[in-house]
Amino acid sequence: MYIFGYSLLALVLFYLFLLWQFPYEGIKRAIIQSLEEAVPLTLTISQARPSLPFKISLEEIQLKSQPLVIQLPDVAVGANLWKFFLGQTDIKVSDLKTAHRLQGEFKADTKRSWMKMRLNNLEVKASSPNEYTFFLRVSGEMTLQWVGESYDKVSGQAWTLIQRGEVQAGQGKKIPIPLTLFDMLRAEIQVQDGNLMVKKLVLSGKGMKEIILQDFQLPLSGLEKGGFPDLSLFSQIPLK
């Protein structure tokens, strides 16, 4: 009985020592670097800390891409350590407070990388600093896979439903017209060979006729520089 008690105490002390010595800042920097290498966004994470029993919580997360700053909920990140020692990456992400609102997986080995994300009425805050602020409620699912780091090798598909809340403008600032017209977006998207194919895009707003765009492409080239796809071709898309 004493042996069992001492063994349990030793395990607890070892676990606490591991939590104390764990390189949280290094993990945070690695996550930021990995995401910024994969997508044309800037990621900031204010704090990384332990989330019992074997996860890390990331708090005050922001994604930035001109002109928007998006504030995300805090998340819990867990890694499969056994696969890590085998040279593979297997990471799971979930909403820290309400797990079903956000669930994501990222896996990578020497041959390919794979990412899947599910959102269920996830609320995020979007703003253009000193100009306007609004909340979005996002649902959807995305699956992507690629080889290497080139965008022309990404393939996958996604669907999303985005609902916008009230937009608040800064003093003396005007709200962009698209934000005043549309309060809901639905989209079905496919990515193949460096092109983003929008199978269907539906925009709707209060007191407005629904706008439907179908079957058009947006090139992903140039995203490595931190920009967005060329949207000038929207003026050439027929409305149905």
C-alpha cells in the first residue's frame, strides 16, 4: 500500500514538474510560424498556458489581414506525442469553453499535410481599427490537403454560413457599403490546382433581393505576399 502511495505521489510530482518546465512560449511561436507559413494572415497569441490534463490553452487570439482584425475565442490544443516521436504531426484544436463550436485537426508527415475544421455557430469579433466593429456567427466545414508549401498543390472543399451582427462605426467614420447591404453569406467552395472555385455564393440582407453567384474561379497566386485573391472579376460575373 505504501509503495502504491509513493508511486502515485512521484507521478503527481513529475506531472507538476513537467507542467512547470514545459516550453509554452516555444510552442506558441511554433504555432504562429506554422500558420503564417501556410496562409496569408498574421497571427498573434497573447498567452499560452496548460489546460489539464495534457493540452495547452491559447488565449486572446487575433488574425490580421488588411484591413480586418478578427478576434477568435480561446482554444485548447492537444498533440499526439507518440506520432511526434515518429516524425509525424497530429494536432487537435477545440474551443476552450464550448468544444462543439470549434473542432479542428491538422496532420502532416513526410508525404503530405491534411487539415480539417468544423465550426458550429462560432462567434468572432471583426474590426477595422478606429473605423468599425461587428460580430460574426460562423458555421461550416473545411477539408484541405497539400504536398510541400506551394499553394498550387492545395486541394479540398468547404462550405460556410456567415451571419453578421450590427455594425458599429467609429466617431466620424462611415460604414463600408457592402456591410450595410448584406448580413448573411452562404458559400460552397472547392480548391484545386491553385484555383479557388466558388460553386455557389449567396448574399442576402434585410429588404434586399437575394444575390446568387455561381461557378467562378479566384486565383490563389499572390497569396504568399499576404494579399487577397483578385476580386476584380466580380464585375464580370452574371447574377442568377
